Amino acid sequence: IKIELSHREMEILGLLSQGFVKKQIADQLDIGYSTVDTHVGHIYEKLQVKNAPAAVGKAFRMGIFTPKKE
């Protein structure tokens, strides 16, 4: 099963993986909170998970998300 996340969804997933909360993500990306909320909802739907840690973990396991090297 191939799951396609948009560029923005990948960006948000990356920030979630770093422990950012939605409000911080909105500030960081200079977009509205409700926009972040919508993207996060889509990420959860596509990955069929209920929260950020599960989304990050599943994305890692599926190989659609790899951590940035510091």
C-alpha cells in the first residue's frame, strides 16, 4: 500500500516528530492553526492512526519518513 503525503504534510509530520505541538507548527510555518489542524487530520487519516506519536512511528516503519540528520 502506497501512502502519499503532500509536501506540507511531510513538513508538518517532521515538526510533529520533533515534539512540536500544532500551535508551534502554525507559528513556525506561518500558517493558521486550523490549517495545521486540517493537515494533521489528513496525516492521521492517511496513516490510519489517532495521534502524533503513532503517525510518526508508522511513517518511519513504512519508510515514508526519515529523520533529518542534525
